[in-house]
Amino acid sequence: MCVRGWITLLLLCSGASVWSADGPVRNEIAIAELSAGKRTTANAVWWGFDPADSTAAIQAAIDSGAKTVIIPFVNAPWIVRPMKLRSNLELIFEPGVLLFAKKDEFQGAGDSMFRADGASNLTIRGYGATLRMRKHDYQNPPYKKAEWRMGIAIRGCRNVLIEGLRVESTGGDGFYVDGGADMRYSEHVTIRNCVSHDNHRQGISVISAQDLLVENCTFSGTKGTPPEAGIDLEPDVETQRLVNCIIRNCVFENNNGHQILIYLKPFTDKTEPVSIRFENCHSRMTPKPGEDPGGWAGMAVGAIRDEGPRGTIEFINCTSANTGREGLSVFDKSSDRLKLSFRNCAWGGAWNTAALNYGGLRVPVLLSLRSSQTTRRPGGVEFENCRVYDTVRRPAVAAVEDSTSLGFRDVRGLITVHNPAMQPPNFGCKPAGIELKVVKE
């Protein structure tokens, strides 16, 4: 055997990646050792890197049963079709790795780059790595209109950690968390230090989850189909749940809808009590000079019915700046149900968009009743040491309702307004139990 052949054999035995003129060679020795239990870590390149389509290599590595699977940097994109994840897997993307959706693929309405169904003990790490799809392709023929082509879809899973990844330009959400066939929610899911950018529907959708932590993440540039939020916590049916969901130290920026949206209309008094907490989060629009920023509210919470769920939604040390519409919008929320509170929160620079089709009040903090079929007792909001920063001659806080004139109730606390031109708050026609102090600094 020639010297080159001996070197190749030694490298294959060590599990290293060996390259020919056409790319890495399939490493049968390492694959055999993995199958025999002599290795617990697999490298996707062992199954051969194909610059035209590497789906088979990555899926084979995942399906190999290895405890840890590495997707290495190969100085070229890994072109992929939809893939499935499994239980008891640590999937690691090396810095600089780019997984790029294959052109003309993902034709199915729910085709996601990665999907996990009923998996447990799943870790995905990708500091410096990117998952990129082809949003603009999916928005046009021959693709059928759809909003479920996710970057990473987690359904009915338990003990999931995703950290360090950038997910962009999907045909749905960057991240999606929901229940599955065997479990109506996902449990113990952590998404940390991730970026979700330029997605079609949401930066992240949380449909049904218990013990969820979203931490140190940025959700930006969502635009394509409503709601177009940075984050949307929105169940589909009453049997789902949103329990112990914590969103901490996150930024929501330049999303075409609300930056933060919580919409709970499907939930009833039969639903598990809700517990959602936002801590140290910031929402903003940062348009180019002379550009209409678009976007809706920095924080939006609503559709909580009179027969809706019990529990709490808390915003602690959260801020919004230069939002397209309100800094805070609370709509169709029953005063008899879930407790909604804002502690040490601040809203500044509201209503920076033209919003030519909107004829209502343009105030920083808006409480509204859009539908008396949702609640006939609107209200139930508490503000503790909150602040509004404004320069426009208008109220800092207003309440508006449909023609029923039911009146808002149980709105209390303190908001300090930094605005020389502040006008008195407007609490509508028949306020009852309004104990909110709105004071000018």
C-alpha cells in the first residue's frame, strides 16, 4: 500500500474526516465502530458530504443512535430537505455551519427543517451556526400558501434544550412549541441565546407548554402572514396549557405585528391555570431614517373571556421604545379571570407608524373592548411603579370600548408620565373601580 493509502487508513481508523478531490469520503470504519458501541459520538461527514444535498448524511447520523452528533464546518453550506429529530440526542453544529434549505423543496405545508415529535432528552447546540430557509420562495407560486414551514418544530416533547442557533427566513416560525399525539403540551423546554430573524409568521410560537424558558434571545424582522409577532403565546384549544412559561432577557425588534403577543381566547375555566412571566425584556422598532417603521404594539395581551382561565400573566422590568402603535395594548380582557400585572415597566415613543387605516385613539397605553361577546366585565389590570415617556399632547392611558358602554373595572396602580404636554387619562363612559393613578413627573 502506498504512503497515501496508509495515511488514509490511519485517519479513517481515528474517526477523522478524510477528503478526496470531490469532498469527504464515507468513513465506513468509524460508522462500524459506532454501530458496535465502540463510539458514542458521530460526525455527519462520516456519511459523506454532498454539496448538492446532504440531507441523507445528517439524517443517517441522527438515526445512528449516537449520543452526540456533530455537524462540522466544511466551508460550504449543508443543503437539506426536511429532517426528523429523536430522543436521547445531543446535536452540535460547529461555529460557521450553515444549513440551507434546498431550493424547490419544502413543498408540503408543514415541512420544517427540523421536527421533533414526542422526543425526550434532546439538546441542540449551535453557537455561531445558522439554519436558513427560503421564505420568499415559499410566499410565491408554485408553493401553496401555508404558514407552518418551521425552522425547528417541537411537538409533545420533554426535556429539550436549544441554544446558540440563528434561525432565519423560514416559511412559518423560527421556533414552534406545541403538544403532540401522546402529550398535549411540551415540557421542560429551554431556548437560550438564539436569534430568530426574518421569519414568515412569528419569531416563536408557543401553543402549549409547561416549564418553558426562553432566555437571552432576539426575535426580529418577522413579516409575511399575521400575526407576524416576535413571540406569540396562543393556544388552539382549551385542553392545551401555558404553565410556568418564562421569557427572560429577550429583545423583540422590527416585527411587522406585535412585538409580544399573548392571545388566550380558546382557553376556558377548564384549562390549567395560566402562568406566564416576562422579565427584563425589551421591544422596539428601529427603522431607517425617513422610513415608516410598521409594527403594532410593543406588548399586547388579550382575548381572555369571562369564562376564561385563571392564573397570572406578569411583566417585570420590561420596556418598549419607538413602537409602531401602542407601547401596551390590553384588549378584551375579563376583570373576573386571569390576573394581569406590570411591575417596573416603561413605554416610550409610541405611535411611530402612519397607520392610515386606524381612526382610534393613539395613546401609549390602551385598554380596549372590541367584542362584548368575549367579556362584559372588561379590566383587571395592575400597574406597579410603571412609567410612560412621551412628547405628544395626549393622554398616556386611555380606555375605549364598543357601543355597549359596559365600563372598565379593577384597573389599579401607579403610572408616572414624563410628558410636559400630558392630558388627563380617559377611562371611558362608565368606569367602575378604577384606582389607577396617572401622575405627571
